[in-house]
Amino acid sequence: MRARLNLPQRIGYASGNLGKNLQWKTVDFLYLYFLTDFLMLDPWLAGFAIFASLVWDGIAGPLIGYLIDRYRDMLGSYQRMILISAPICAALFCLIFIMPLLLPGSAFIWALIASLLFRTGFALVDIPHNALLAEVTRDPTERGTLTVYRSFFSAMAGIAVSIAGVAFFKSQHETNLGGIFGFVALVGLIYLVVMISTALATPKSPISASRIIGRTSLIDASRQLIFNRVLVVLLAVCAISALLIPVYFNLTVYFAKSWLGNPKSSTQLLLWYTAGQITSIFILNLAVKHLSKCVIAIVANALFATSIFFFALAPISLVTAAICFALVGFAYTGINTMNWALIPDSIDRTELLTGERHEALTIGVFLLIFKVFAGASLALTGIALTVIGYSSESTGLAEPPESLIHIMTVVPMLGALINMLLLRNLRRRWK
């Protein structure tokens, strides 16, 4: 059985995160703005269209994962699924922008329909690609290395979308739609080329060819996942990482507005955050070769909590905030990367305990947990802003702005400390 991949194979597999995140981050960063400021939809209608698609995305993930596991002998390899689904997803991505523009009289309906279809198409590629991490190798160190490579390509996609988005915004209120169509088509084309290359470059594993896929019902398969206490604890870590820790990032613009005097300063802070991410990737690539993933995750959460504590005590200025954001970006990349790296190992444990291997279903459940709690984190942030009296029409906060700092620090720090306790428990269970 293959243990290690060579460099071209690692890059081939991990570059799939570049393609996926080009699409995901484009929708995440620009689609709400596109609906409200290009199509002039009411914000609540635009928000409902996106919310409905995310709800469906959360439901569809585990269902698609279960069906892939159940009918794997008919569907073939994950690489084959990616080759078939990637062109469909690329076309659906273009449609979520093009259809509402071509039919402005019913823009909301077409935006909703296209978004639901796109989320489905995205899952048909995303779940097989993520499941490959559990199948392409069973070496824990190699899985950690692959996850680090994935994080690098995800960061590159974020930078690319941020830069290319400038052209997107320039098209606002212009009658020439060529700029929008060109931008969307380019992202779709790059995605398609990258995902096809990923499918062709990733080696096929003997795991799928040698094992028998059980015809377990969805309820019984879910029970088998719950029986794996390691997976349950890991999912709790992922939930906390998505719910409490991102509150710090969610409040970046509000911090820049109330403390630094200019919301545009948030872009500089995010650049420093990205610099911390990129630096972390190189350190993580070395760490996974010498330390267990649980230990790295504990250290990353400890560094995150320490960085937040420094942010709370340091004098507020753009320089100190930039340093803190770089440290936080460094630490959070370690948290997120190790969460993903530990998932394939938990799949192995389910197989050891139950005799059945639920790769795609486990990935679908993980994505469901992540997306639900990430959405809850945004809601929690909104509630917190309401409690402290934030108003978009004012230049600051109704109460002293220290309350904003308290939320930005106490909530994420609590999340990191809870994660450290859970990871210690996880490490003991793994032993």
C-alpha cells in the first residue's frame, strides 16, 4: 500500500484546493454584493437566497457522502467522480452570475435556483476530493503533509480572488456586462483545468479496489460514526473552531472603524493575517514530520490564545494590531490544517472498530458541522454587536469601545482553551 507521495503527486492533489477555493471565495466574498449592488435586490431577499443555498448545502453534504460510500462500486474512483462532476460545477458556477443578469425581471428566482444547483455541484466535487485524503495514503505523516500543501493552495486562492475582485467591482453600475462575464468565465475555466489536473495527477489507491463497500443504511452508518468516540471529540473540536474562534476575524472591520478610525484599515490587517498564514504553512510542513498532529493542534490553539491575550493588553495602534493579526493568522492556520489532517485518521479508526469504512459520509458530516457552526458564528457576532449598541449610521459604538475588544478577545480565547482540553482528551483516546 502506498505510504508516501512524490512531490508532483502532492502538488497535483493539493492544488485541487486552489480550484475549489477560487470558486468558494468568489461566492463568499462577492455574491451577496453582486445581488444587492449589481442586481439591486433587496438585501433580505439576497440574504435569503444565500441562506437557503447554505441550508441545502449542509443537508446535501452527508447525504451525498453516504450515497457515494454506498454505491462506490458503481461510481468508481474518486478521481473519476471529479472528472465527471467538475465540468458540471464549473458551468453551474457561471450560471449563478449569468442567469440573474440575463433575466433581471426574475433575478431572485434564478439566483435562488442557480445557487441551489451550484451548491449541489460543488459538493459532488468537494466531497470526493476531500475523501481522497483518507484513501490516497494511510501514512499519518503524509496526510499531514498533504493537508499543509492544501492550506497553501487555499491561501493562494484567497489572494487571487482579492486581487481579481478589483476588476469585478469596476464593473459596478456599468452597462457593459463583458467585464462580469469575463471574470466569472475565467474563474470557471481555471477551476475546471485545475480540478481535471488534480484528478489525473492524484494516484489511484488500492484501498478502494480491495475493500467491499457495505450496504449499510444511513441510520446504521451514522451510528457507526457515533460509536467512534475519537471522531465525536474531533467533530466537537471542529465545531468550536468554527463557532467561537472566528469571532475575532468577524469583527475586524468593526475594530478598524471604531479603534483605528478607518474601516479600510481592515484590508491591511487582513494582509498581515495572510502573511502569518503563509509563514505558518512552511513551519507546519516541518512540524508534521516530527510531531503528532494532536500535539501540533494543541500548540496552535495555545499560540492562538496567547496572541489574543497580547492583542487585549497591547496599546491599540495599526502596528500592534498588524502584529497580532499576523500571529493569529499563523496560529489559526495550524488549527484549521490539523483539524483537516486528523479527519482521515478518524476514518481509519471507524473501520477498525466497525469493519466498515465511511470516507465520503465522514467528510460530509464534517462539512455539515463546519458550515452550521460557521453560520452560527456570524449570527453570534451580529448578536454581540447589537448587545453593545453598534449602529452602522454612527461613527463608533454607543457604549465605550472596550466592549468590542472584550468580545474580540474573550470569546475566541475561550474557544482555544476548550479546544486544548478536547485535544488532550482526543490524544488520550488515540493512545
